[in-house]
Amino acid sequence: MKVYLIKPLQSNFAVASPFSTITTEAGIYPPLGLLQLATGEKIRGCHAVSVIDMVAEGLSLAALQSILERERPAVAGVTLHTDNLGDGCQVIALIKSVSPDIAVLAGGPHVAMYPKETMGISGVDYAVCGEADGVLGEMLDRLAAGKPLEDIPGVVTRANLHLPIVKLEIEDLDGLAIPDYSLLPYKKYSSILTRNNPIAIIMASRGCPFKCAYCPAGGTKLRRRSPKLVADEVEKCLSLGIKDILFFDEIFALDHARVKELCALFVDRGLKFRWNIRTRVGDITPEIVSVLKNAGCNLIQFGIESGTQRIQKLMNKNLDLDDVYKRIQWVRQAGILTYGNFMLGSPTETDEEINATVSFAIRLKLDFAVFGITVLLPKTEYYSRALRENKIPRDFWGDYIANPLVQIPNAYWPDFDKKYLEKKCKEAFSRFYLRPWYVFNYMTRIARMSNIAAHIKPAMNVFKNFFSDGAITK
């Protein structure tokens, strides 16, 4: 049976923002979830499963239609993200316009948050709530045999909407196959944070036990892959000519013993590659920094978010800012690049606190900093608070998912003026990047002939977009 797993375009964002260019210019990243599923099915050998990455391939809806009309798959899986749900809905509608007989499976983060609502999307036949790795094979086998799916845990159908829905999580990540990047157009993936392209993404773990007030993805069980299998995956990527790898674990360095074991495998096997990680600042020690550096770690990305203790507590982030400064300097002194994420516009945040966050980012001497306006995301404490306190008159995310091609006009904390927050965000980028120290730091720590051009063009596009007269929305 022929099956397509489709990553839609990223052009219809839920929240109107002049800063969406930052997302689009940051790079083109592989759909690792779809790749994992396709690899598993390739090994099983029961169905012909292919991945279509519309972003990497630059496919329009018309081009996708031509492929579907030519290939006539029996099943199409579409990954859905709430922040660009409209793109996924357009793909689903297109699939059904090509042939109503194509079975449409919906998956991805949106389904995990809104499983029953997903079944209200016209054209969706089945949805998988959570991680589909353990159920996709059985779903495809049953569809090929004409058998029902409603008794498969985590699979949502119109026949079982009245029943409780199980959110699927894979306990044994070592039971999953190593993703086969040859199933993707892997030479087209890139990141502004790497020195050379193409790049690969690896997940050495899944889940995040922390529950920040602004994040819908936290509070999940942390599950880890064995260091050996992670090293095997790195080797497989390097065999394809990939030299830069981004680890997308939320808290890569939480378990120090595991980090040491993994880095020792990289060194013992002679794996020469550049790699970036994401982790909490509190995970960093001088010893672990030395271990990471010795194994080739090139950049560490930190979610710092605020430069005031009051907002840290409000976010349920609770970082000690003096401790943050100390640990960031350890990383910097070791020669590893530092990247910080910051949020402006938390509930009750003052102008002075917003300015203090930008000043703190500058004081940290970060190599990269990204400033974003706090968006009230669904299923978060911030959003629940806004509803509880009647700061917003209705569930605007509920309205959006019912009509995802109509943008949410303002998803910021309502006490702020939208134009004010956008102005402060622009000021933050200006203060951080447009100063002599940063130019000197860039030329002495970051710049290489291989990445200057890759940095300049996206940076120019970003600054041109939101520093133009029309960048601030009304």
C-alpha cells in the first residue's frame, strides 16, 4: 500500500507578527517525527511509505496536487502544528479533492493538544494523539485489510469520540529505529546556527518534566535513548556527508553521567563533527563544559527568558540570575558559543523590567540572543490565567482552530498595547546587535568564511522586514 507522510508549508501563521521572518530565516529543519515513522515502516517492509517535505522541497499546493494525482496513494498522513494549522488544513482539503478515497491520518503536536477538535477538520479520517511510532504500523495494516481502527489506543475516530482518549508516549526509545536521512532531501536542510550545511537533527531524549507558565509542551516524562544508539545515529549522519548536528532535546545536559558517556563515545570513535545542544542553565558546570567542548560541542542554547527575578518566578522558571551569569561565562570561556532566548511582555511585566531583560542579555556577553513577545499559547498557565481573570473575553484559540485561516489579531497579554510590545522587541534587537562590541565579538568568535554569507543574508532580511516603516502592525 502506498503511503505519503506530508509536512505542510509554513505560511499561514496563527498570530500576526512582524517577527515571523526570524522563524523563516533561521533555517530549514527536517521533519524528524515523520522521518522516524517512515524509517520504521521501511524496516517493517509492509507498505511503501514516503515523506513529502513541502518546505524543504519548496512545493506549492499545486505541485503537491500533481504528485498526488500521479501517485494516487492509499493513505496520506499530515503533521499538524497549531501555530500554522491553516497550512495543514489546506493540504488535507487538497488530498480529498484529488480523491475522497485517500485515507487521511492527522498527527503532530496539534492533535496531542486538541484530539477531538482535530476530528472536526473536514477531510480528517483518523487522528493519533501523541507519539505514533507504536501504532502507525497496525493502523496501516488494518486500513489495507479494510478493518476498523477505533480500538487502537491513542487513535481517534468518529466512532470513538465519546470515549476517553489516551495520549501515547513511547517508553522504550531504544526500540525505535535510527532515522534514515536518505528518506529525506537531506541536502536541503540548513540552520543559521551552524557553520556548514546540510544539517541533521537528533533527539537523544524526549520529554521535559519542567512546567513553565508560558509553555504548552512541558510537564511530560523524560525518556532517554542509550548513548550507544545516539552515537550510532551520529555515525550514520556523518556517512551522508553531514558535518553539523543539532540536538533538539530540551534538557540535553541534565544527566551528567549520561553526557560524559555519550561524549566519550564520540571521542573514542573518532567522530569529528560540530554539534549544538539545548539545555537549562543550571545543568552547566565547569566539568561538563570541558567534556562537551572536548567532544566537539560548538554552541549551547539556553532558555533564559527574563532578566528579573520577579518575572522568573512568575514564569515558574525560577533561575537565579547571578548563577546564570556565572554559568554562561564558564561556557564562553571554554570557547563554546552561547545563545539565549528571551521573552518580553509577561503578565504584569513593567517597562523597566523589559528593559532590564535586554540589559541582562547584553551583560551576559551572549553570542546570539533572540527576543520574542510573549504569546498566550493554548494549554498554558498564562493563557488559563488570562481566561480566569477575564483579560480576554473568549477562548480565541478555540475560535482559531475552528477557522484556522483567520489569524488571531492579538495573542499578547491584553494589558499591553500591541504596538508598544513590537516596538520594545525591535529596540531589544537593536540594543543587542547594533553595537561595536557585538561586531567585534562576531568577527573574533563566530565568523568563519564558510558562514559569514549564511549569516549576513538572513540578518539583512530580518532587519529589513521589521525595521521598515510598515513592520509594526496596527
